Amino acid sequence: MMMAKQTHNSTNRSSQLDIWTWLKDHMVHIMVLANGIILTVASFWTVQLFVSQILKDDYQKSGASTKQVVVEKIKDFHDTMADFTLAFQNYSLNEAGSFVISPVTARINTKGFDSILWIPLETPSLSLDLKDTNFSDQKITVNTKIVSAILNQAKSQPDIFLYIADTTRSAMHEEKGIVQTRSFAIVKAVKNVQQKTIGYLAGFTAIDKVLNREQILSTNYVSKTVFWDNSSKAILFFLEDTKGDFISIGQNFQYNFEVVFANKPIQVQVVFKKTSNSILELLSWLIAGFGIVVTVIVWFYVSNNFNKSKILSKVNADLAEKNEELNDQIREREKLFQTLRKSERENYAIINAISDAIFEVSPSGDIMFLNEAWTKITGFDLETSMGGNIIEMIFPPDQEEQKLNIALLAKGQRTAYRVLTKLRTIDGTCRSVEMVVSMLRQDEARNLRVMGSFTDVEERQRAEQALNEAERKYKTIWENAAGGIYQLTSEGQFLSANPALARIFGYDTPEDMVRLVHNAHEDLFVDPQDRAQYLKSRSSGTANTSFYEAKARRRDGEEIWVRENFRAVLDGFSNVLYYEGSIEDITQRKEGEVQLKEAKMHSDMASRAKSEFLANISHELRTPLNSIIGFSEIIKNEVFGPIEPKSYTEYAGNIYDSGKHLLGIINQILDISRIDAGERELNESMVDIRKITSLCLDLSKSKINQNNLTVIDMVPDNLPKMIAEEVAVKQMLLNLLSNAAKFTPVGGRITLNAEIESSGNLKISVTDTGVGLSQEQIDRATKPFGLVDGRLDKGTGGAGLGLSLVHSLLKLHGGKLEILSQKGIGTTASLIFPASRIQ
């Protein structure tokens, strides 16, 4: 079903395509036929309308002429009736009781009437037909019914009215066909002198009496003429030409008009028949025929041209097909040519990409072809070299030999060969090359050609020389290295060993060691299990270098310490192939470490004893020193009264100052001792740096003023608070200010500053314009009891503990002391607290 449906759809599409193709091919014919039909029909109807208009004009003229005749005849009848009326206004009766007819009445023309009836109003029964034989060849007998009908109708009618009879007359005209008429009477009231109606005159007639029937019938255009009363629909006259060609085309071929007959409107219709003008009748058909003929002629002309066009189109199609075939062949050849060119370019590019210089020469050595590698090797460009002789480019001592070899190869007396030689270069030197002469061929002219190549071996020879030199150097290093170097399998078998390794383990030569040691892990190390476990942990598929220190055993059984630096050499699957590394004897270093540990232990014990001695002696000194300070202060202040002479008071003041100074030194010694012993603990709190710096400046003011120094306080007020021991911070800052005052000349300047560094650390700096310190003096000043002889006031000595104590206290806070100084310019000492203490 599906296949049938698809076949049906395919057939429909094919039919539609055929129809569309046919319409497309015959579109010109269709257009010619359509235009011809349209023009022919348009011409036909244009001429038809033109002819119809001409006929209409003729019909209008004929109808107007008929109307004029009818109006004139009706007027004549009215005049006749008026004459009769005047004649009967004074009628008289003779002795016999009849009308006396006046001679005037007898002369009235009554030819158009069938009869003229006199009806006296007083005596209707005496009604008479007034038309005698002189008036008419026909007598109408007075019909009492007609008289009664006229009198009844007169009651409601004006003085003159139209009476229509009930009966009609029909006849067949010999030439014109059917003629149907109805009699009617023009009734007019007759009045006397007193204008009193005395009777009625009724003139009976018909339309064919009113009109000249022959005149109407002689009109060739008239097909039918009808007179009728519009109110009663009674037909008064009907004439139809049944022998002519009647055309009824609506109102365009009819002429209708209205006439008044005795105060009665009568409708008249004249219908015209086809014109007898044959030229006008045939004109539109002639035009239509002419259009058809022209259309047929144009059709045949277009068909002929179309057939010729089809023939030309076929010829053009054949020519186009042939042209396309030729173009295809041209394109195919062009494509083959482009492919050939591309292949040549690719082959040439491949040949030029080869690092070897390829050449083609004649048997005599004349150069026929060279690739670009020739320029890279010799420096000569290809255009200059082409046409030259290849033998002349070879190293002179080898020229004759190569000339003979090429000649023998061309004769078939020698096979392909390769030889090391040299080529001349553009700079006049010779370059080492390997010359390969590989094949013979014939060109298009069947001339013999020899092909070969030059391989630049200059760099290779240099590399070989460098490699030999490197091998010699490596062998020298290998043989003369102070440490042992080895390659060792996982099972402990030595692959190689240098003399130093054999010497470390007590073997005479490396060969003896490789031969005698079967498992280095067990034979050379005191603890094989520890070594095996270490090797296992370091053989996890990585090639990183590892260091291993262990006890080893020499060949003579002596135990030594060795330090091994080795790595595992892996294959592509991360499996261990072997180990390589170096071993050095560290027995002396191990013994030195033991001695150093013992010396450090003794030094620590001595330092602890010193600290304990200093603490004890300082404690023993503080007790009498406090008594000396107290009593000297009492004497100095003369608490118990004046002392004479006054010099004793000065002595007491000196004793007091010296005691205070000594007490300060002792306190510093105690602080350093506690810090060294690890007994000093910080009593930390939130510290206001701005407050501490102001307080320290106040405490140092006397000493600063004594030297007439200028102090610049640049510490900002908005510094954050810090977690620290307030006493320790004061002590460190006072020491720095004291040192600045000591080493700054009179009139100098001291600057105090504090800031938060970009790292978040707090830095408090004291800068002076003093004598400055060298780096050696700075190092000495930060050590306990490190005195620097740079004081300007020799009388103010010190113990050299200030900066050492600052350094120790700052270290407890996790900070550091930074000193920058230059001789003759000044010093900047900075306390740096870590950012973790800043809030």
C-alpha cells in the first residue's frame, strides 16, 4: 500500500512537472492566442457598439417622425369635432322631426370618421348618425347600448372625452402581417348659447383612420406599432411585421411616447426591426474575422519562430554541451597540471627539506641539479654552482680519486659507494662531508646522469669529539671521585663501582668488589633488615633522590658510618631496573657530632651555672646595695638635719647615683638570666602605644634636656592597641631613648615614630643624629656585655646589657630588633611587633 501510494505521488509529481514544462515551453503561444482573442473580442464589441449607436440614432429619428405624424392627425380630428360642435349649437327639426343639416355642416371633412353620432340630451332615442354617403361609404346603425354607455360615461367626464369600444378588429395585411384595431369615439358636449349642454357628438374612428396607415407601414425600420390606453390597458391599435427580422434588444430598439387624445393619454410604442444596411451588419464580424486571421497568422509565425528557436536552442545546447565537455577537459588538464605542479613543488620542498645536499651530475662531473641544502653546507648559491663541476668542489687531495670513481660507476664497473671527504665552502675552508654516490639514470635525451648526496658530518665529528672528551672527563671523575659511585641491582649485585667505593669498603680494586660482593644489602651493611625496609619504602614507583645514613661494614670487619645518595631507575611501567647513587664515608663527621653534642652539653651546664651564679650573686648584692642607697639618700637629703661640711652631702649624692646605677645593672643581669633560663614570663595586657611613648619621653626628658637635644614626636594618636607587657615595652623604649641620648652630640635631634607596616606589623623607631655604628659594632652591641666605645659622655658608662635585654624581651613578644646605622650620620633602632598582637 505504501509503495503504491509513493508510486502514485511520484506519478502526480511527474505529471505536474510535465504540465509545467509544457506551459513553460508554450507560454509564447498561449500569450499570442490570449492577446489575439482579447483584441478580437474587444474590436468586435467596439464596432458592435458603434453600429448600435448609429442604428439607435436612426431609430430615434424614425420614432420622432412617427410621433409628429400622430400628433398632427389627432389635432385634425380635434378640429373636425370642434367644427361639428359649432354647427350643432343651433340645430332645428323639420316637420318630419329630423335635423335640418346646414350646408356648412355638409362641407365638413368627415373622411377620418367611421360615423358621427348625434345624441340629444333630452331625447336620446332620437340619436342619429350624421355621416351620409357623401362622408363615408359605411353607415353605422345607432346602437342604443353605445348611446347609453356614452351618456353614462359623460356624467363623470369633461366636455370632451374618449370612449373606447369593447370590440376589436383583426386583419392580415398582405405585406406587413397582423393588424389589430379597436374603435373608439371622440365625444364632445354640444352647448347652446346659454352654455347649456344640449347633447353630445360622438365621432367613431380607429387609429388606422387617424393615421395614414400606409405611411406607417411603409417605414422599413418599424417592426411593431402599438397604441393603448394606460388606465384601462385597452389596445387601440396593434401592427406587427411578421415577415421581417425582429430584434428585441431592450429599450435601445424601442421608441415610446405619449399623446393626448380627447383628454385621454394614449401610450404609443414603436419597435424597430433589424437594419437593412448589410455593411454595418457585417462590419463587426469582418473586424472579428480579421482579428482571428491576424491571430492565426501571428500564431503560425510564432510557432515557426518557436520551432526554429527550439532547433537553435538544441544546437546551442549541443554546442554548450560540447563546450562544457571541452571546458571539463581543459579543467581536468588544468587540474592535472596543477596537481603536477603541486607534486613538483611538494617533491622539491621535500628534497629541499632534506638536510643532505642532493646532486645530479654528468659522468664528467658537470652539475645538473642541486637542492637548497647545498647552499647551507657550502655557502654557495644554487645559480652560481649550477653548470660548475662537482669534482672541483671536493677537497683537492681527493679529487682524482672521486673523478675516477664516478667515471667507473658511469661505465658500470663500480657499484654505489660512500666515502668521507671534504667540500670547499664560500669562506675558503673545507667542511667534512660523507659523499654517497647511489644511482644512475637517463634523462629525456637519454643522457647518462649520476645521482648522489653529501651529508654534513662536521657537527657529528665535533659531537663525537665532544663525546669522547666527555667520556674521558667522566672517566677521570669516576676514577678520581672522593665519594663512591655505583650501579646496583635490586638483588644487591653491583653493576659498576668506582675506585673510591672500593677504597671506602676496603677492597683493592672495583673489579674485586664487583666480583666478591654478591649482595651489597647484606654484605656491606650492619643492619640488612633496616636497609631492606628503607629500600622498600623508597621503591614506590618514583625516581626521586633519597638520602640514607647507616652503619656499614668494611672488608676487614671494621664498622663505619656512610651517607648514601641514591635513586631508583625505572622502566616504562614504573618498575625498578636498578639503583644508582653515591656513598661517602661520614665516620669522622659522626664522631665530630658526638663530640659537639658533648661540648654543647658542657657549655649548657656552664651557662646554667653562670646564670645561677649571677642570680645568686645579684641577689646577695641587692641586699647591702639597698641599704647603701637608702642611707645615702637620707644623708643626701639631710633628713636628720644639716650636715657639715657640705661636701659630705655631695659625696652622699654620688654614692646614691652610683648605687642606683649599679642596681639597674643588677636588675638587667637578673632579667637576662631569667630569660636565658626560660623563667621570664610576660604579664600581657592591652597596651596603648601613644600613652607609653609619651610617658617614656617624659621619663627621658631630663637626660635629653641635659644634652640640649631636640625631640620630634611623630607617633600618631590613632594607633591601634597592642597585646604586650606594658613594663617590658617601657623598658625597651627607655633603653633605646637612653642610647640615643648617650650617642647624640649637643644640639642633635632624636625622632620618635610609630607606624603600621604593609605587612600589618607595628614598628616603633628611635632615630638619632649621633656618631653612628658600624656593622661590627652593631653585632657586638646586641650581645650581653657588648660595650661600644662611642659615647660622647665618658662619665656615663654602662654594662653593655641594654640592647641585649631589648633583643631578649622583643624575642619573647615574637618580634625582632632592627638597627640601621651609618658612621657620622646617625642610627635608627626599631622595635617590630608581629601583626598577630595588633588589635
